[in-house]
Amino acid sequence: MKKINNIKELREERLRLRLEVKRLEKQILDDVDLIKNDLKPGNLVSGFFKNLFHRENNGIATAGVNIGIDMLLRNLILRRSGWLYRLLIPYLAKNIANNYMASNHINIAEIARFLYDKWRNKDHHAIYDKGTADINY
């Protein structure tokens, strides 16, 4: 906050704050318009189909997910299905999973870090309750 010494500076500061409020109000209205546009049914459907047929490639994590989905669907779930189902369903599932990973990579990294830390801090060697054990026993 700026120190105001006279009436002229006060008026300038009030004008600057009014302009800042108008700028922020315009930015909020623009954001609301973008959200309204994203939530239109036509845009939702086109976004869904884009996720079905367009794949974001993000490296080794994507490759691991692709192999896992492929093995799970083709070898276990769709084992006795026809060739068309064994071809299309894994393709669509991989596209959806890859796009989900691309849009939520931060959340996935946080979950992986949490699980790794939980696994690392697990005390595998405790046979007794350390709270009641006597050190001199």
C-alpha cells in the first residue's frame, strides 16, 4: 500500500483503484463467458469425442498405462470377444486414459508421491509395540 501525503495523491489512488476494479470485473465476465461456452451441450459432446479419438503422448507413464490397459482388456476382459471389440475397446480406453493423465498429471504425481512416502515410512521390522516395550528388558 502506498503512503498518501496530499489530496492529489488520494484522488490519483482512488482513480487507479476504480480502474483496477473495472479491469477485474471485465476479467471475471470474460471468465464466466468462457465457462458458459465450455458448458454448452455441443461443446461437451465434441470435447468427449475429441478425447475418444485424440491421444496426448506424455512419455514413459503413458506407455506404461497403454501396456497395462492393453494387457488387461485384451487378455482378460475381452478374451472371448470378437476381433472388432478386441481392437476398438482398448484403443478407446487408452485414448481416454492418456487424455485423463495429460490433464491431471499434477494430481497423479501427488498421489504417486503420497503412496511412495507411505510405503517408504512403513516399519516392516516392528514385532512388538514400541510404546510399551522396556528398553532395559
